[in-house]
Amino acid sequence: MDGASAVAQQIPLEHFLVLSAILFSIGVYGVLSRRNAVLIIMSVELMLNAASINMVAFAAYASPGAFIGIIFAIFIITIAAAEVGLALAIVLRVFRNRQTANVDELDTLRW
Amino acid sequence: MGMTDAWLLPLLPAGAFVVLLLFGPYLPRKGDWIAIGAMAATFGLVFPIIFDFTDELSRHGAEFAGVANSTQWLEVPGYLELRLGVHVDAITIVMLAVVTFVSLMVQVYSLAYMKGDSRYGWFYAVLSLFTASMLALVLADNFLLLYFAWELVGLCSYLLIGHYSHLRSAAEASKKAFITTRLGDVGLLIAIILLWRDTGTFNIQEIIAAAQAGTIRTEVLTASVVLLFLGAMGKSAQFPFHVWLPDAMEGPTPVSALIHAATMVVAGVYLVARTLPLFALVEGGQELVLAVGLLTTFMSAGMGLVMTDIKRVIAYSTINSLGLMFVALGVGAPGAAMLYLFTHAFFKALLFLGAGSVIHATDRQEVDQLGGLWSKMPITGVTFAVGALSMAGLPFLSGFWAKDEILHALLDNRGVFALTLLTLPVTAFYMTRVFVLTFLGEPKDPEAHAHAHESPLTMWVPLALLAGLTFVSGLIVFDQVGRALGFPGGIGEIIYAHEPEIFHFSVGNAIGSSLLVLLGLALAWYIYMLRPGTSAVAVRTFRPVYTLLVNKFYIDAVYQAIVDNVVLGVARMVAWFDRNVVNDTGVDGAGYTTKFAGYLLKYQQTGRLPNYALGIVVGVIALALVAFSIKG
Amino acid sequence: MQTGYILLATIAVPLLAAVALVLVPSRYPNVVRMIAVGTGFVLFGLSLYAFFAYQVSSGKDFQFELQWVWIENVGFLGDNGITLHLGIDGIGAPMVLLTGIVTFAGTLISNKIEYRNKDYFILLMLLVAGVFGVFCSLDMFFWFFFYELAVLPMYLLIGVWGSSSVFPTFSRTKEYSALKLTLVLVGASVPIFIGIFATFVESGLGTFDLPTLWAYAEQGGFDPNFQKIIFPLFMIGCGVLAGLWPFHTWSPDGHVAAPTAVSMLHAGVLMKLGAFGIIRLGMQLMPEGAEFWMPALITLGTINVIYGAISAMAQTDFKYMVGYSSVSHMGYVLMGLATLNPIGVNGAVLQMFSHGVMTALMFAMVGVLYDQAHTREMSLFGGLSQRMPRFAAFFAVAGLASLGLPGLSGFVAEFNVFVGTFQTYPALGALGVLGAAITAVYILRMFAVAFFGPANPRWDGLKDMSRFELAGGALLIAFILLMGVFPSPFVDRIAETVLRLPSVS
Amino acid sequence: MTVAQVMFYLIAALAVGGALGVVLSRNTVYAALFLILSLLAVAGVYILLAQEFLALVQVLIYAGAVTVLLLFALMLTRVGDLPETMVGAQWPLAAAASSLLGGLLIAAVATSDWPGDAQSQITRVPFEALGDALYRQWAVPFEIASLVLLVALVGAIVLAREEEGE
Amino acid sequence: MPSELNLDYSLLTPEFCLAGLAALILALDLFVPQFKREYLPYVTAVGLLAIIGISLGWVNKESQFAGILYIDNYTSFFRVFFIATTIGVVLMSAQFVQDRLRNPGEYYALLVLSTIGAIYMAASRELLTAYISLELLSFSLYILVSFAKFDERSNEGGMKYMLLGAFSSALFLYGLSLIYGSAGSTFYVDISASFANGTSGFDLGVLMGLALVLAGLGFKVAAVPFHMWTPDAYEGAPLPITAYLSATSKAAGFALLLRLFSGAFMPIADDWQWMIAGLAAITIVLGNLVALQQHNIKRLLAYSSIGQVGYMLMAIAALSHDTASALLLHMSGYVITNLAAFTCIIAWYNLTEKEEIEDFRGMAERAPLLAAGLAAALFSLSGMPLFAGFFTKFILFQAVASEGFLWLAIIAVVMSFVSLYYYLMVIKEMYISEPAEEGRLSVPLLVNGLAVLLVAGVFYVGIYPRHLFEAAQEATKFLFV
């Protein structure tokens, strides 16, 4: 029996899920607490990773052939990359006009 | 032309009214001839009806209840039917005669009196309308039509009192008249509906029958009788509704003669006479009438003493007479009441027209500006004297016979009898007073006296006719006269079919009352003719009484105060409440509350991205927590 | 001949007129006026025809019926889900006539409107279409549709062409009044809306067709408790439009602020929609509910009568007085309905017509005065009857009608209401009669102050009514007299239908 | 304690630690480096789960490209070196909320029984199967993804490009 | 996941055409130097019109691509719907873009591309595809919102929208992963099957997943409390994009919601119905109440749109065939109305550079037709008869009530009455207040035409909605197979 199957016996699915949950909530904390837009994006990346860990874990443990999760994860990574690129552009645009990347200084639009 | 065709009578003047209203301005002489023509025709048509009635009477005898003829007006099938119809019986006949004749006289009289008035045509139009409504009123076989006409005569009175609308006083007087009577009408209308509720009909005769059959619950009957009487009090200016009548003198004098002496104001008497059986059925019904009548008689007599406006004096005398009629009704002598009504119509109209002629000639109506007109306007003087004396009850003028009938009816009610006797000299006193001050003595206003002149033909002829009637109309109490006129069983039968009443003359009464009358006359003659100035002394000696009387027992003042402070005060309070509480607090308040909620809520939009993100997370957590708490 | 196209026309003509007006360039105000008056006349003709061609005791529940399927068998809608179902019964007929009369009179009176009269008439036509629609439609959806349509134009009509009034102690701007009127009336439609939902769901018939629902109701389809919950929704909702106390305050302010013709239509006709709704949705759909709630309604109605009359007594402004008198007179309608006996309900419907014509006349006359004098303060006037005799006479007729003078429409109606009320609640009936007396007080007070007495030289310039105003007024007076003297054409139609109403006995 | 378990906990520790570093470090650049660490750890997780291909992608794109991009962003948006507070005013709330959320998630995933639990065998996905699926059944999402990238590209150019007047 | 795959790419022709069109626009903009850029919008519009024609070819056909995309009437409905919306937005952008924005080519290309995303959100019956399509739409919108490069408000709006969007899509994704985990598949069919036969022993994981999915989609359609980006993005974005946000992005969100919840989550309806009902309730209330306090027309419409979202969410809460069709009906009416409103507002803005409500003073005097159009639109939004709003609201609320959510319907009715107030405030400025300055403004014929057309649409839906209603009914039939 090879290592892969061993993993299945030795580490229950829940472990991976809990890990992802922790990563996810750390990411959430980052988004809620960070001021710098770029750092917020990083935190979002953490959340995305958490999501894909879930996907992959489920895919790995689910019935054979159902590897949609893997594909999902691939797509997530793609989207994440695109997202970062786009976000970067917008952050730069804001920075050019406002000389700041701190989101809580952008509150001219309110009420 | 029989009794069943009586419905034609009101239509003639009504037609005249419509024609005058629409085309009056374009007609020669503003169309007064149409009005008078219609009136004359109506008057003419009354006779065939009277004769038809007497034939029927002779055929059926005293029990003849009259003839009715009606047509449907509107109907809620199975629930409510309103009919318009006429019912001709004795009372009707009397009223017909009075109304048509006096109307005719007044309209003729007005030809000269109202000459050159800016709303001459309008005046005749309304007069016609009034006559029409008055005829409808007396012909009505059911309460609905009666109320209908009742309100219309009120309207006409309102319009005619306010005829000189450019005078503030006239405007106020007309308003006062309408509203005061209207208050009484509230009672009348409620009474009508209450009676309908228990009997299912508006027909007067049927209701009386039902009442006598006892199908009406007592409390309902009592209530409706009292309310009915309220209506009568309002129209007939009985205390406490009497205040409007003196003010009504703001109207043209012919109007005062027709409406506020001869016809409309006696509608109350007529109504009570019609429904007397109901009063009889009710515990204390008649006593109520009696009390009110008596009280009114006294107060009006008192006030009549001190008034200086010639028309007002006559007005109070009218109230006085009306009170007397109610007294008669109160003791269950409708015959006497109707007789008095009949005669009173003539001599009171005469008095007013006479006063009118004086005013026409002098433009004065304060007695202390008049005087010494006897020489200037003899006809007016004489006729006025006749009227005054008849009012005073001097033998053997019509007023005397009628009054005597009433006294006789009171015989078995000593207290009332005595009290009534007391008023006789007073009445005689102020009638004499007003006559003396107007026609005799020195002219107090030479200028007015100078251009005073006898009134033209169209004015004095009616005076003469009425004076004549004032002499004779009383005589019909004698059976012989009645028979001579073709009435079997004397006029009494006519006057009230349900109690064939024969004239009874007790010399004692006659002499006693006449003496009292003469006393009054003499006193007045002494004070105002022989010792002018004594009146001033009298005034000084009885200062408090005098002030009380001059101020009409302060009743008007009190009413005014109530209206100004209580009624309008309440109204203003309600209006304030409506504006500030209901609207500004209730309606607007709701609006502002909503807006304020929005104001509070809008601050969730801080503009800070982290807050937004937090909002999202909180949303998720909330959903999850609730979900867990439900599921887990 | 009877055809539903008559009724359809009453709705379509004003709508088409509105479209036509849109197309007329606003630089031809006279063309606009011609179209408007023409439309008014046509509508008057149509409604007159509809009224007199309506056959009494034809055995049919509805005449001039017309049913066009609008949407059916889609989603939750079953057969005849939503149909343009038109038809009038003995209650609808006089209401249609009333609308015709007031519309015609209104267009005549509005002839002198100068400012953007095109837009004005477009909105007015929408209003008219809505009103006709409500009176004619036998489908809950369209009933509500037209009901809202009738409220829709009010805001602009009042806001743009209205007039503000300033008093020493307070003032009411036209914007405020317009906003209040619109919001209150639309707010009032909320409970109706809810009631309609509930009714539709409860019946489960998948149709908004009223006759169907009525039939269902008559077989006791609606559970009494359900009715007890739903009826007040209709009662309040419609009641507000009928000026039900304490939701009446939109009415005086709104009517005062509105331009003349709009006041005429609104006080004269729209307030009737409310009462009409109470009959159609309330009494006919929810008989038991009606039974249960009527004591409340009749009490409120009586409060309306007295409260309105007393408030009117305190007013010094012509239009406010008329406005509050409307509140008071609508009270009679509510009382009559609440008696639930044929006489009372009959009286209520009569009063709807009578008050419609009479109050329209009053508002018209106030308008005549205001347009020249630019003030409505009674005490500033005096002796008007000498300056403007015709005006005074017309106003007097209206006033006398409103104080219930026999021979004018008011008496017939109020008499029926009183008789009906006395059958059920004598005490309240007595209060109602008293209300009539109070009416006399304020009406006569107004006459005495403004029309009689010495003429105030300040108003020497006032001119009597113009031809158009005269025509409009005369039209209204004609019907006041017709109903006052010869009421049976109305009563026959109304009574027949009233006797058929499920909740009335 | 088997090798696999040891490895898992090690990797998990790294991932979590890195993540904490990302959200807590006072220095933005460190934060980025921590992110790399965390991402690599996640790649490790994929390897544990026998998804080597995915791990590869993760390392190349994420740990490589994306973080570099982020570093660029950081550099470009730096205002001098004045030490600014990195943490927003609401961080206590944030901590509370995120930990609550985390708690809920953990509770949820831990308590519920996943269909995968039954498995004793991890499905190892062969590359060719993956590729086949990706280009046949999942062609549409694939194409849409390409459009997404196109959009991002266009957008980035449009927004970031220096206009004349800047 | 079906055994044999149907990979008939012809099913996707309209979207290929859209992509092609986008490429064409970019190419024209880049490589054809002498091409006049003011023609771009018209080219785009014509192209889109053609594509509508093409996509009509699939009406009443039912087919699916690889079990992922379903080309049924629902899809066809939304193809037409979204493309038509885009046409409207493109046309109303023409003037605005020319005057105020750079890079028109990219602008229109992005609009077209985003349309593809919107369509596939409606078409896909598979989570991954749905998610990607959603991202396609979102990305385009992030860019478009911040398209006014030198307008700080635009930047700020874009930034907030972008970051929150990323955040919420992460939440969404995590939710999806949980759903996938417990259902073992991302195909709606399989999910609903597994939920139905309870193979996923139902558990908190799914609830958590639902909550997160709702957060993600709630963000997309701007449901309270996930709505906060809306007013800022609306105010920041260039006006036509605000219109686009209020129309397509919302509609797409609901299209996805409908597909997902009817197709996948129906078996566990009682777990999410009350969630959505609650969201709907607070959304309706908050949206309409806060709108009372707005002074900027864009923010006003933002909050009013939040209110509208609340109404539409009711339909999801009471999900059934009837409510679904009612939802589509109301959405169509709402979008047409909103486009009409924005056409007039944009035209006014082009003429006056003003977008505060009080700046609409005397619009009726200066630009009567625009004023009339805007008034009609606002009355329609407030649910007045003759206009679309009345009928669609009536049907929607009635449908919800019929499904046993009377209390929701009541809230909706009450608040939609409240909404009348703030619409009236705008109408007041236009018609009653005195104009700030005199003089008629001349409105381009095209704009007038567009306004008239859209208002006509509003009237059509309001007066004879039968066909639209039946179409919606047809479209939603396939949700519940």
C-alpha cells in the first residue's frame, strides 16, 4: 500500500477541513483588520487557498472519478491570479490620485 | 273643483314663482301682475273647495274627517314609501281661507309699498313661493310633505327678512330667524322619524289613529310629542325660541304682516291643533303646551309695554297672541285657538299693514319720532285703531269674540284663567300706547310729519278690507251668521270637526274681561294722552323692571353670549385639535418618524471599507448562528 | 340599447383625450381647451345615456356588461384571472352619472386655466379615466388599478396648479397639502392591497373577477373570522378616501390647495370612491365582517358628521369651510352604509350623489370668487350678493342643499340616512340630525358675513360669473333640483340594487 | 504518530503560521514573504493529498507569480518609510468576528459527516484524465476563464497606464 | 453528471458572437486609426441587435452542453434580456463616453464581455461554471466602475467594489466548497438528487455553506447586510455604468440565484427559505428607509434598487414556479423602468453636469420630455398604475402572498408606499420648484428617441403585460424540471 492510501487512513478528512477553516478565518481577520489594500488582497488570497484546500480534500476523499474539486482548485488559482493583477491596477490608480493605499482613508463616498 | 283637487292650489303660486325667477327681469313691471294674478286665482279656487267641503259636511255630518288624495314620491320597496298628498278638512279650510286672502291683500298692498325697490320682482317671486309652501303646509296629509313645506316657508321667511340685504342688521336677523327655527325643526324631524318607526307611515291621520289604538310605545310617543312641540315652538316663536320674531321685523312690513303675523308663525299652532290627539294621549303633553303658552304670553306682554319701535310692539303683540292660542290648545280647546287664529290673522295683518303705511309715509318707525299723524293719514289712523282695539279685545271686535272663547275654555282651570285675565289690561295698554304715540299728540319729528301723507289706493284698500273683516270676522261665532253663510251647525263645526263646538257666551266673562281691557285702555290714555311725561316717572319708579323689560329679560344677550363663547369656542377648540393633534401630530408625526428612522439608519454607510466587510461577516455569522440554533 | 362599450368609452375617451392633448403643441391653448371641454361634454352625454338607459328591474345584476380577458391561466391566475370586466348596477349608474356631470362642469370651470393648461388637462383626464374605471370595473385588479390611477395625478395637479394658504397662526403650502393628500391616499391603498391579496389567496379561485368572488362569498366561502380580519382593512383603506375620521385631514388641506376643478372632482367624485369601495369590496365580499364592524363604522361616521360640522363652523376661509363640510357630509354616507338596512344604504348612495354635485358646485363657486379676489377670507367680503347676484344665488343653492333644505338633493339623501339610522341606532341618528342643524349654522353664517350686509367697496371690481362658469354651475344646480324634487329615477335604481346586497337587510 | 501525520501537522503549522504572519506582521514586505510561506505550505497539503500537479501549479503561479505581483504592488504604493499603523481601528471587532466565524466553521466541518469520510482510499487523479476533462467537459469554464483573464488584462492596462497629463 | 457528453458548440453561438464582437470593437479601436470613435457605440449596438436575432433561434428549444450549460427558454430569455439591456446602456453611454471617458473601445468591449458572463450565470447548471461566469461579470464591472480614471469618486467606488467583491467571492467560494463537499458534486442535478435522497446526511456544513453562498450572491445582488458597496459604487461609477450595475449585475445575480436554488437546493428549501425571507425583509425596510434621506440621485436610485432587490428576494424565499415567473416579470419591468430613468438622468447630466436631486429644479420647464420620461419612470418604480411597476409589483406580491408569505408581502406593500415619498421629492423638484436658470435645453434626438422608446416599454408592460408574463412563465418552467 502506497503513501497516498496511508494518508487516508492516518489523517481523517476533518483535519484538512479544520486547517482550511483556520486559514480562512485568519484571512477574514486580515481583510477586516488590515488598512493597506494590498495586504487585504493577500488576506483574500489566504481565504481562496482555504477554499481550494477544501475542494481538493473533498475531491481526494470523495468517490473515485469525482475530481471536479481538483479542476475547481485550478480555476481558483487562475482567477486569483487575475484578481491580483486587476486589484493591483486599481490600487495603483487610486494611489496615483490619492497618494494612499489605505482603504479607511477612502471615505468621501458615504451616507 | 273639489277637495281632491286641492293640490292645484299651491301649484299656481309655485308656477308664478318659477316664471318670475326665470323671466322676471324681462317682464313688464317685473311680473308682479303674474304673482297677483296667480294669487287671486288661488283665492278664487278656495271657494269651490269650501263649498264642496260644506256639502260633504252636511252629507256626512260632524264625523266627516276630510278627504285625502296623494301620490307616491319615492319608494324603497318593502321598506320605505314617501308620498306627497293633500288632506282637506275643517282646519285646512280655515287656514286656506286665511292664507289665500291675506296673501292677496299683502301682494296688492306691496304694489305701492315696494315700489321702486331694487329687487321688486324677486320680492314677488319669493312671496309667491311662500304662499305656495304655506298652502302645501296646510294641505299636507303627511308629516313628510308638512316638513317639506315647513322648511320652505322657513326659507322664504329667511329670504324676505333679509330682503334689505345691504343692512347688516337684516342679514343678522334673517340668519337668527332661520337658525332659531331650524333648531326647533331638528325636534320636528326626529319626531316624524320616531313616529314612522313605530307606525311605518308618515300620514298624520293614520298616525293619530295608530296612537289612539295604542300601537305606539308610550316612551316613543312622549318623546315624539315633545319633539314635535319643539318644532311648533320654533315656528311660532314661543319661549325660549321667541327671540327671532322681533328681529324679523327687519323685513319689509308687508312680509311682517303676511309671514310673521297672519300665516307662517301660526303654523306651530296649526301643527299642534292637528296633532292635539297625540298630545292628549301623552302624560302632561297638554300641560307642557299650556305652560309654554302662558309663559310666552306674559313675557311678550311685558316686553310689548316698553318697546318704542312700532313694528316691534306689534311683533310682541303677535307673540302674545300666539301664546294665547297655545294656552287654548293647552286646555284642549283647539276650536277656540283656531278661531283666535282666524280672527288674529286679519287684525294683526291690518296692524302691520297700517304700521307699514305709516313707515311708508314717514320713513320713521320709532314711536318717539312719530305722533300727530291722525290728521295727515286718517284712513290709516282709523284702520290702525280698529286693529289695535281688536287686539286689545274691545267688545265687539273680532278679537273680543275669539279671546272670549279662549277665556271660556279656561273657565274650569281657575289659575290659568286668572293669569290670562292679567294679561288683558297689559295688552290693551300697550296697544293703546302705540296708537296714541303714533297718531295723536304732538308730532315729535316735524320734518317727518311735514311730508307725511295718506297712502295710495293700493295700500289703503287692503287696509279697509281687513278693517272690515276685523269687524265682522268675529261674528261668525254666531250660528246664525254661520248658517247665513251656508255652514250648517255654525262655524265652530268647521273650525274643528272633531268637537262640534257651539258658541257659548257668558256675560260675566265678557263684562269682566272687557272691564280689564277698558282699564288698560284708560290707563294708557291717561298716561300718554292726558299726562304725557308720566311714562317717564313710571320708568323711573320701576327702573329695575323697566331695564329688565327693555333688555328683553336679557334672553337675547344670554343667547348671544352662548353662541359667541360656548359654541364658537368649542368650534375653535375642535379646529385647533384637528390641526395640531390629529394632523400635525398624528399624520405628519407618522411621516417624520419614518424619515427619522431613515436618518438613523443611513449612518450604517460609514464609507469605510473595513466596516463594510465587517457587515458582511456579521451577516454570515448571524445567518449561521440562527441556522445552527434552529437545526443543531 | 345597452352595450358595455358605453362604459368602455367613458374610460377610453378621457385616456384618448389625454393622448391627443400630448400631441397638441402647447402653443395652442385654445385647441387644448376645446378638446377638454369637448371630452367633458362627450363624457357627460355617455354617462347620462348610461344612467337613463339603465333598466330598472331588468332582473340582471349588472347592465352594460363587458368582459375582456386580460390575462388568464398564467402562473397563479386561473380562468378569467384578470379580466377587464365592466358593468354597472343601480349603485354604479348614479355614480357614473355623477362623474359625467362633475367632469363636464369641471372642464367648463377650468376653461380659464392659463398656466401650462395642456399638462393640466392631461392629468385631469387621467384622473377622470381612473374615476370612471373604478365605478365601472367588476374586477378586483382593475378596480384597484383605476383606484390608484385616480390618485396618481393629484400630486402634480395640486402641486403645480394649486394655491397655498397662509393664516395668522399657521400656513399650509400647496406642496405640503399635495404631498399629504397623495401619501395619505396611497397609504390608504396599502390595506386595500393587503386585503385583495388575502381575499385572492383565501378564495383560491385564481380569479380577481368580482362577481365570481361575490358568488363565492354568498355561498359562505369566506370564513367569518377571516372576514372579521379582512373587512377592517377595506373599511379603513376605502374609508380614508371617504374622509373617515381620524384620517380625514388630507381632505380639507388638499381640497383647499387644489385648483378649482380638481377640488370639484376630488371632493365631488373621488371621495365617493371610498364609500363605493366599502360597498364593493367590504359589504359585498365580507358580509359577516360588515355585520361585525358596522358599529365601529357608524360611530366613526357620526363623529365625522359632528366633528366636521363643528370644525367647519370655526373656519374663516371659504374653501376650508367647504372642505370640512365635505368631511361632515361624507359622515352621512358612512352612517348610511353602516346601518346595513336598505333605507340607510339607499340614503348613503343618494348622499354620495347629492354631496358630489353639491360640493362640486360649492368649490366651483369658491373658485369663481378666488380667481378674482385672490383671497378666501370670508370676513374680508360682504354684500357680495349685490356685486355678483348670480354667483350668490348659485352658492346659496349649494349651501341650502348642504343644510338639507327640502326640494334640494341634500334633503332626500339625508332623510333616508336618518330614517335608516333611526332604525338601528336612534341616538346616533339624532346626532346626525343635529349635525344638519349645525351645518345650517355655518352655512348661514357664511351667507350673512360674505354675501349680505353692506358691500365692501374694495370689491367693486368683482365681476359676476363668466359664461362657462354659469354653464357649469347651472348644470350642477339642475341635478341638485332634479334629485330634490323628483328623486325616484335615482331611488328606483339604487333601491333595487341595495336590496340585493348580501349584507343588507 | 506516523510520518504522514507528522508531516501534516508540520505543514499545517507552517500554513497557519504563515497566514498569521500575513495578517499580523507590521512590515508589509514581511507579510508578503509570510504569504509565500503559507502558500508553499498549502502546496505541501496538496502533495499530502496526492495532487502533485496542483501542488506544482500552486508553487509556480501562486507562490511565484502572484506574490511577486503583490510585492510590486507594495513597492509601488509605498509612501516614504514613515511607520504607519498597519491595523485598522476595528481590529478587536475583526478579531472577534473572524474567530467566531472560524469557530462556527470548525464546529460545522467537524460535526457533520462528509460522504468522503467513508473513503479509505485517496483518489489519485491521473494527469491525462485531468487534461481530458479540462478540455472536453470543462471546456466552457476554461474558455470563460480565458475571457476573465482577457478582461483582467484589458482592465489592468486601461487603468494602470499612464495617461498624458499625469 | 450525465454519462455521455453533448459537446455541440453551436449551442454557444451567441456567446461566441459576443466575444467576437468585443474583439472587433477592440480591433477597430486599436488598429483602424481613421475610424471615428463616436461610431463605436452604434457599431456595438447594431452588432448586439444582430446577436439578439441569432439567440432568438434557440427559443423553445431545450438542450444542454456537457451537462454544464442548459440552453432552454430560461437561457434564451436572459440572452435577449441581457443583450437588450446592454444595447440600452451602450446607447445611453454614447454621448457620455465621448465627453468624459478615455478608451471607448475597451469600455464597450468590456460591456459586451460582461454580458457573456451574465448570460452564463443564467445558463449554467454547475457551480464551477456559475462561479467563473460570475467572476467574468464582476471583473468587467470592477473595471468599468473605476473607468473614470481621474475621478477620485470613481476610483474609490471601484476600489471598494473590487476589494469587497474579491472578499465576498472568496466567501462564496468557500461556501461552494462546503456544498460540494457534502453533495459530492457540483452539478445542480446531482446536488439536488443527493440532498433529496439524503445521501449527504444533512448537517451544519451545508447550513454554513448556504450562509456563505447567500453572502456571496447577496453581495452580488446587494441584499442587506451585504449591500454596503452599492451606494458607493453607484455614486462613484460613471452614470451609464451605474445604470448597468442596477440592471444587468442585479438581474444576473437573480438569474443565478433562481437556477441554483430551484435546481440544486429545492430539496432543502426549508433550511434556506427563512434565511432569504429574513434578508428580504431587512433589505426592503432598510433600502427604502435610507433612501428617504438621500440627496444625490445616484445614491437615491442605489437605495431604491436595494429596496427592489428586497422585493425580488421575496420571490426566492417563496420559491415556486409562480414566484419565479413573477420575479422575472418584475425584474424585466424594473430594468426597463430603470434604464428609462437613467437615460433621462444621463441626458440631464450631459446638459447640466449636475446629479444632486435639487439640481433637477425646473426640469419640466427646461427639458419637458426628459422630465416626463423621468417622472413616468419614477412613478413606475413607486408602483403606480399605467406604468410597469404597478402590474409587476402586484403580480410579484400576490405570488409571494399566495405561497404563504403574506407577512413578507405586507412589509413589501408598506415599504413600497414609503418609497413613493422619495420619488415624489424628485418629481417635486422637476415640476414644482422654479428652474435654477431659464431657457429650454436642446436634447439630442437619439436620446429623446431612446427615452420615448423605453417609456413606451414601461407603458407596454404596465398596460398589456400579458406576453411578457407568459414569456416569463415559459422561461421559468425549466427551472423546476
